[in-house]
Amino acid sequence: GMAGGLEPHLEALRQELRAPGPAVLSVLLALLAVAITFLIWRVVQGRRSSRKAVLLLGLCDAGKTLLFARLLTGKYRDTQTSITDSSAVYRASNDKSTNVTLIDLPGHESLRHQFLERFKAAARAIVFVVDSVAFQREVKDVAEFLYQVLVDSTVLKNAPALLIACNKQDVTMAKSAKLIQQQLEKELNTLRVTRSAAPTSLDGSATGGPAQLGRKGKDFDFSQLPMKVEFVECSARGSKGEEGDADFEGLEKWLAKVA
């Protein structure tokens, strides 16, 4: 008797499915939307997981190569100015699956851009190393390089996590991360004004220059960027000098988080 009672309903449902009415269509469209969203999510995740590199950037003598060596071996070693990139797999924690490729890029003015160009698409994260002792003297150069990284279209699109590592904190003259952040924001704000006034972009094409940094009409600060920006104080040399360990707990924690 129950089957007989259901028959008219089933028949009505069959009719509905044969001639898709608004209800069925909206269900199908909703399912399609879910499928498309899932596919997009998979592609984005896939892209992110294919980006396994953490780039170490910064000016010459900021301490990138020592930081690189210390992260990998824990040991102190004398370093020279790099003229090519070095890369190695870094295990961010005891878990075998959380490893990233650390790539130390040359900081020399004539080399840094071609190396950034080569590796930027693979960057899951960027560690921008600053010499906290020479910072006051180098602030314009530091901001200039950072600006070029931040307005790069690939970097803006992928929005890799960015850490400003304020190195050489073992030296008494070192500037604090807070002061470095304030000074950089001020300097980037100035650069943004002068650059947006420039009629041509870096390659000489009149496209109105690179992307706008931050929000129009507002003083620049790091929270306006599409990527998450953090600052840490660290010392690749360490407070006990060459015999002791490096002081970069904050950097290691951050690497474990982005891996």
C-alpha cells in the first residue's frame, strides 16, 4: 500500500527530471558551482604546494649566507659575498613532510634582480634579511630593494609570506625591529609617491609604472599588502660569538609555520 501511495510522487519527480523546472535547474547549478569552486581550490592548493622555496633576500653583508649555513648545519662559518645562489632542503620540524627548499640569493646590486627573477615564481615565502647595525646608513637601499620585490606582479599574485629578519642583534648598536619597521614604512611611502609619478616602468614601456603599493590616499604600512608580513629580531652570529649558537628562535618558528 505504501509503494502505491508513493507512486504519484515518484511519477511527479520523473516528470520534473524529464523537463527540468526551475527547482531542478537551481540544484544542478548549485552542484556545478560547488564542483567549480572545488576545482579552483585544488588548483590553488596545488600551485601553493608546488611552491616549496623560501628565498633569502637582502643587501650585501646583511648576513644571509651565514643565516643560511646556521639554519642548515647549526655551525658558524666564515662567508664571502655570494655571486650565485645556494639552495638546500631545510626540515622545518621533526616531521619529515614539512621541508622547504632554502635558497640564498646574492645581495649584490648587479645580481640581485636577475636571481629574484629566476626564483620568484617558486617562492612560498620570502625572508628579507636586514643588517640592523648598518640600517640607518642603508635604509634607502634596503627600502629600494624591498619596494622592487613588493611591486613585482608575480610576488603580488602569489602573495608569499614575508618575514623581515632584523639580523645582527648581538651588536649593541643594532636597531630594534620596531624602529626598522617604522623607518621602512616611511621610506616605502616616499618611494611610492616618487615612483607613481614616474611615467615609464622599469623596462622603459610607458605602462604607468609598476603596481601601486598599499592603499591610495593612505600612508603606507605593511598591513595593506596582500601577503602577511612579520618582523623578527635575530642574530646569525649569536650573542656568544662564533663558539655559541645563533639566536634565531623566532625565525625557526616562522619557517615551521610556513613550511
